[in-house]
Amino acid sequence: MLNIFKFVKRTFTKLMEMLKFLVFSIIFLTLTLILSTIILIDRSTISNNYDLNVKQSDFSYLYNEKNSIITYEDNNTVFNFKYLELSSILSSKNTSNTTNANTNSDENNNPPTNDIFPINLTKTSIRFEDALSEDGKKTAYLTFDDGPSTTITPKVLDTLKKYNINATFFLLGSNIQKNSQSRSLVSKIYSDGNAIGNHTYSHDLNKLYPSNKIDTDYFMSEVYRTNTILKDILGNNFNTRLIRLPGGYMSRSYYHDPNLPHFDQRLKQEKYLSVDWNASDSDAEGKKKNSQELLQMVKESVANKNKVIILMHDTYGKEETAKALPSIIEYLSTQGYEFKTLE
């Protein structure tokens, strides 16, 4: 009887030890799962902008105190990275040595033929490959994304004309097609001597970067579509080799997009150039800013740089950008900058 009791006691002790180990294992696995879920949710919130809590006409703001800033644009959230070094703008491996190439495409968005010299030169244009080359001069390239808009673009054009300078506009095909006035604004942008780049058709990050990976074929189909719209307005001889990725090429690099090498090769083959920025008025970053705050952001991001490609926006809702533009131009002028466009 005593032996039976000892056996039962030993068995019970072992069972308790096994149960204790099992409980600790369950707790450990549960905590690990919770931590992993939190990390994935956080990464999804940041990198998947792609579900985006910020859609058109939704002016909520996301802000990260690090150099990567979750931002909004009126059509989708994008990522802007402040104070980018000049050299990294040209690090995208897609810079072509070919001066220019045509991007004719048909209604089905087939690839361009690359056989006609483009017409996108202005009196102040500089080849993008040479834009950041140090020559002892200070040069500012004002760039505007997401236009045209019937509310902001005319104000921007009036200011540029007043100061007798030009800028580079990266246009969205969808905004061009909003109405006849938008199409007329494209003609005015160009006839005023400004340069034009392609900012895709939709700016829809879910389609352009599904699962946070660039869909090269779809992305280029949007580029062709916008090119077709531009040619329809400006004539078949018009062409631009400049592309600005929604969110910037730098965002694709930042997230180590595995499809980027293929995208780079496609741009090189078709002689397109991806244009990022190294300064900004932060009009699509963090909380909404007034004109004085936008000016201050330009001052901070330009800093001591001799060559600056400045990101701004002329889409709907950017009244403060239009209001700040005269002060931005005057500040840059007093700092000795000349104003050029990109081609």
C-alpha cells in the first residue's frame, strides 16, 4: 500500500511539473504571438500605407518623429523622407545616358517606341543627370506634385509668372481629366515655360504597390496612360522622360522592395528617369501647416545645400502652399539661388 502511495505521489509530482511546463510554454507562446501581432500591425500601419486610413478628402494626419514621415496627399498617403542627401536622389540605377527618347503609346497602353526626340525643353531646363552637379552655383528646382487643380495651380502659375521663374510639374492623369479647365491648365503650365513630368494616372498606392511591392507592368501602364493624355493636349511631339513615383523612389528603397531591380531595368530600357527630392515645404507631412510654417520647413530642409530639388504640391486643399510660394521664392533668391527646371 505504501509503495502504491509513493508511486501515485511521484506520478502526481511529474504530472504537476509537466503541467507547469505546459502552462509556461502556453504563456510564452501567447506573449510571442501578441508581440508578433503588434509588430506586424505597426509595420502594416507604416509600410502598407496601402490600406490607407488617409483617402481623398480625409484630412487626418499620421506623423512619425523619425526621418521617415507618414504623410498625406489628397489622393492617398505617401511617404516623404526629410533631408535626403543629394547623392541618393541619383542612386536609383535608372539614370540613362541617352539624352531623350519618345514615349509614344497607343490607346491600349502598349510600351513606347523610343524613336522621337522629346519636346519638353524650356529656356531654363537642366538635364536631370546634371541637375545636382556641383558647379559653384546655387540652383533651386521647384517641383509640384499631384496637379493640376483648378483651385491651386492657377495661383502657383500666377506667382511663378510674377517672379519670372519656372518650375517642374509632375501631373496626375486622373486630375488632368477631371474637367476641361484642368486640361487647359496643362496647356498653360507648358506654354508658360514650365516643365512637365509624369506622376502616374491614379496615384492609387494599392494598385501601384500591392503588398508594398511595385507592380512594374501596372505602374508603367499608368505612365503610358498619362503620357497619352499629355500628348492629346500638347501634341504628339511632346514627351517627358521624367517620372516621380508616388511616395518617391526613396520609399521603394527604404522598404527594400524586391521588385525594384526589375523596375529599374524597365526604366532604363525605356529611357525614363525617376526624380526624387532633397528638400520640401512639408505640405504633405504631419499636421497641416500654415504658410509661415511651410516657409520654415523649406529653410530647414534646404539648409546649406547648393543644389535643391524642392517638393511641393499644387493639388486641391493646398491653399497654404500657394500662399507661401512668394515667400519661398523670395527667401531662396536672397540666398543666391537661381531657378531652373528639370528635363
